[in-house]
Amino acid sequence: MDALLVSKLFTQIGPSGFLEGLGITLYHTVVSAAFAYLFGLPLGILLCVTEKGGIRPIVWLNKIVGFLVNILRSIPFIILMVALIPAARAVVGTSIGNEAMIFMLIVAATPYVARMVESSVKEVDKGVIEAARAMGTGTMGIICKVLLPEAKPSLIVGAVISTVTIVGYSAMAGTIAGGGLGAIAVTKARTSNAQDVIWLCVALIVILVQVIQEVGMYLAKRLDKRNCRRKKRKINIEKSI
């Protein structure tokens, strides 16, 4: 894409601009992901801890919470948006715009995050949990000192996947008068069928997703205890040679 075409595309968008659209998309994603994890992390831990064979089994509670989570996860986001219009109006005072979009993203992402967290925590070695129990560690101690630290790399990978999903959902903001790159692309597609604008928005979203993916995978790799142990073994071997 040459400089003349890029200049033309930026002129077509006007004062809102691609950079503003990117900023709004980031705003949607960061705020929604933060609140989705604020609610989804304890929910996912609850699902893991209370299941049959968990460290604090409460089967009836697990089934009720799991059923509600599955219902929300099963609804396509575009349908959930329409269903949440009255709730958005009651909670944030409006059913359109960025605030309403963020509310809808939080509701849609929270059950998804909960299942990702549950899956990550289940990967923790049962032997480590049993060892903590044998030392008299309580339920909260096991959660805070064993489950979360041991599952940290997997939790970060899950956070990356969840955040990328939220980026995809945020592209639908244009349907409720919200902003962002998705809204710019949809608006131009409807009004002038500007394919260049649409594909530039797609390219920016792809770049954003790649940045999130690379940063998240880097952090997960750095925090993986197994990699740390491998590095220590390698250093010890090199020293012994």
C-alpha cells in the first residue's frame, strides 16, 4: 500500500481517524478484559474447587454455576447484544455507544474467561495440591499459594485467547453506535463500499491481535517454572563441563 493511497484513506475517514478507531478498540478491549477477569477469575476457581473431586466439593453449587456459565457462552454475541439492551440501559444509562458496548463485552467475556480459568487450574499437578493439604494448608491457602502460582503460565495463555476473542467481539460496536475499527469498517461498507478502508481496518486489527499474542506468549514463557528449571539444569551442566 503506497503513501498516496494511505493518505487518501485517512482523508476518507475524516476527523475520527484510524488512530482514534484503534484507540477506541483498545479501550473496549482493555477495560472489558480487565472486568471480565475481575469476575471470571473467581468464577473459574469456584467451578474448579467445587466440582466433584475438587478441594472443596459442593456439587449442587458447581452444577448451578456451570449451567449459567454454559448458557451465556452458548448465545452468539450479536444475539446477546440485542438481549442485553434493556440491561445496559439500566446499568450504564444507555443502550448505545461505547459504555453500552463495554458492558455487553463484559457479560459475554466473563463466562468465557471462567471456563478458561477453570481449564488452567485443572492442569495443576494433584500431587502438589495433596502435599499442600498434608502440610495443613486451608482452601484459600491452596488457591492462593498453589493453584494460582502453578497455573500462572496457562492462565496467561488463556488471558491472551480471551483478549483476542474480545477484540473480535468489539468489531461489532458499530451495530450499537459504538466506535472503533470495526465500526469504521462497517460504516464505510454500508455507506460507500470503500473496500480500501475496510481492509486497512482489518489489517490494523490483525496487527493488534498479533501484538497481544506475541506479548502474552512471551510472558507465559518467561513465567513458566519448567523453563526456569531447564535453564538452571543447563547452567549447572555447563559449569560441570
